Amino acid sequence: MAETAAGRAGERGRVEAWVVSSFNLVVLSLVGLLAAHASGALEGELAGFGTLPGVAVFAYLWLLTAAASRWALADGGLAGLRNGLRGLWRLVLRGFAAGALIGGAFLLGVVLVGAVLNGAPLLSLALIALIGVAAAGVVGGVIGGLSVLLDAGCYWAAGRLVGRWTESGASDDASHAEY
Amino acid sequence: MSAATTLLVRLVHLVGMALVFGGAAFAWATLSAAGPGRADAGGSTASLGEPAALAVTYEWVFWATMGAMVVTGVGNLGALGPPGPSGRWGSILTAKLLAVTAFVLGSFVRTLVVFRLRRGDSTGSGRSLLAKGYGATAAALLVLVALAEVLAHG
């Protein structure tokens, strides 16, 4: 019985991590697209990007986001937000760490593949990795923290919706019972 | 981009839209047919059961498809040659991107409602909330399809 409950919790954790990681990646992509389009840079950026490299980069980022979100949500998941500001702060910190990991690993992967394909010297590769990964880690961390705030806002909205709906359902039942 | 790649990208994008729209319409019809699902006469607050399983399956597929649609949507833009921010076509693209972003945010709230109901936050009345959520998803997708049609054909 305990095993069944643990299995259910594990399955819930997997679904939650999958949904949260996919949502954050999709929103980030859309915001990036909007910003690039509004600044007029979209045309130039897309022209220099092939279909296969684009799909590969997106899939790599998705994989990293899914793995990092699984780790970030492992300790209770979004339900931790019910613990008020303490729960939110805890998730924001985990989101920052997960985002930093994604940013660093993403840049490292892209630089490594680019260097292998273009035959870049080892020293310049190490230098780019050292400076770039640290910077990407900070940027990724900030994005990760902000993503948690967005997730928390949506979680709060969902809770309000369920609460109101349940209340209206209960009052309907009560009025039916009176008649 | 070669003609075959362009065709494949568009096919994935179209199939993705058919999947999320058809799934939302199916979930809406199934949950609506099952009735409002209020607490029974004894005041039972049974969990959602099968409707929740259907909803969770849809959410899995939905978010996988959304990821695929974003990447193929960018591929489509690359194949067509994206417009600048000004002009009619550019404005339609801005409107579509804003509408898709709003839709994705709303969809995430819907998914979190499913999670909350599954955790037992609600009585059986959650079933009608889910039905309305999937109905709204299907309706919003129709609006997005119309915007995409205008974007593609003017």
C-alpha cells in the first residue's frame, strides 16, 4: 500500500516536472520571439539559423529544462507554495539554482559542439567556457527565479479558481436542499 | 530550407494543432456528458477518478505538442521570411504571438487546476470546472487558427 502511494507520488512528480518545464520553456521562447520581432531582429536571426540546428538546440534546452525542473520540484513540488512566503522563497532559490545549471550546461553544450564542428583551438574554448558559463549561469539563474514567480502566480490563480468553483458548487447544493 | 523539410515542419505544426484542438474538444464533450458531478446526496466528496486520468493524459500530450508547435512555428516563420514589426503582416504576427502567449498562460492555469483537483482540493464539482476549461481551450484554439489563417493567407 505504501509502495502504491509512493508510486502515485512519483508519477505526479514526473507529470508536474514535465508540465512546468515545458510551460516555462514555451513561455520563454514566446517572449524571446516577441522581443526579437518587436525590435526587428527576428528576420536576421532566423536567416542565420538552419532547421536542423534549430530543432537540435531547442531539444537540448528542453531536455536540460525537464531534468532541472525535476530536481527543483523534487522536494514537494508546487504544493510547497501553500507554505506561504517561506515556501515561495524556497522554490525561488531552487528555481535560481536550476536555471543557473540550465544556463551553464546549455552554453557549454553549444560551445562544445560549435568548437568540435569548427575545429576551434582548445585554449580559446576553455576561456570561452570559463567566462561564458559563469555569465550564462547568472542569466539562467535570474530567468529560473523569475519563472518560479510566474509559476507561483498561475498556481495562486488556479487555487482561487478551484476555491470559487467549489464554493459556488456547495452553495448550489445548499439551495437545492432548502427547496 | 528544402521543400521536403518545409513540408515536414508544416505537417508537424498542423498535426499538433489538430491534436490539441481535437483533444480539448473530446475532453470537453466527455466531461460534459458525464454531468456536473456535484457531491452526491450523502455529501460524498469523492475524488475525480477517471475524468482526472483523462485530463492528466491530455495535459501530458498538450505540453509536448505545445513545445513541438513552438519550434515548428519558428521554422514556418523562417521558411516564409518573417515580417518586420511594422506593416499589416507584422502587426498580425505581433497579435498572434501575444494571443498565443496569453493562451499558454491560461492553459498552464488549467493544468494546475487539474493538479489541484487531483490532489483532492475539491469535491466532484471539479468535473464541471474541467469541462468548462477544456471548452474554453477548444474555443481559444479556434481563434488562434483563424489568426494563423490570416497570417498565412492575408
